[in-house]
Amino acid sequence: MLHVYVAGPLFDEGERWFDEQIDRVVRDAGFTTFLPHRDGFEAARADVPEIMQRIFREDVEAIDASDLIVANLNGVATDDGTAWELGYGFARHKHIVGVYSDWRTRMVRFPDQTLNVMLQCSVNHLVRSLDELADYLRNYAAQYPST
């Protein structure tokens, strides 16, 4: 079974809620997931020595162990941690799917540009809704029936 790292901002209830909706769609498409605020040290919110290093190492290891990254790219600016996770995933040759359902118009320089050029060019596929994500993942999973 293919494993997905679900990336996205997680600093308020709305951000975590939407990340959880993405996670649900990914699981419903037949993948296993790692959602940092549910599965990692972020969930503990504990006063543990060196917690930042533990979170960093755990998330890097979770990206390394994933087959895909699905990232919540919504917002006026993409969350900086999510941007880092995409860059790292790109460098590790992960298949990356961006979710951008934000309807606000951005200042763009190129006709097909939706996001920052470096982010948009690092994703393998960009979807505009959770329904589109579900369709894409079902088709992607069908390519790997034995995993």
C-alpha cells in the first residue's frame, strides 16, 4: 500500500481541519498516511527537551518513508514549513500533489501561474478541490495495484 505524507499548516483549528479533510480523501483513496499534528510529536504539545529537533527529525523521516506528498497550499502565502517539506520532497524525488482551493487572485507573472513559481514547478500535479484530489489519487493508485 502506498504511503502519503500530508503536509500543510497546522497552527489553528481551520488549518488542521482542512489538513484532516485532505487526509480523509487520501485514506479513502486507499493510501496510508502520516499527518504530523495527529501522528507525530506535534500532537503531544509537550514540554520535551529538544522538541523542535525531535519534530524536525520525525517529519524528515516520515517524508523519506513516504511514496507521495499531498500538500495543502492554501492561503495568501504558502506556509513556510509546508514549502520546506515540498522542497525536501522534490529533492528526494517524491511524487508531489498540491491542493490549492483558495479562490483569491494572486499577483502572478505568467499566464498559467497559480502559486509561487518554485512551488508550482515542484509539484507533479495541482488540484483545485478535494473532489479533484480524490479523482487524481484513485487514478494514481490504479497504476500501482500490487503495492
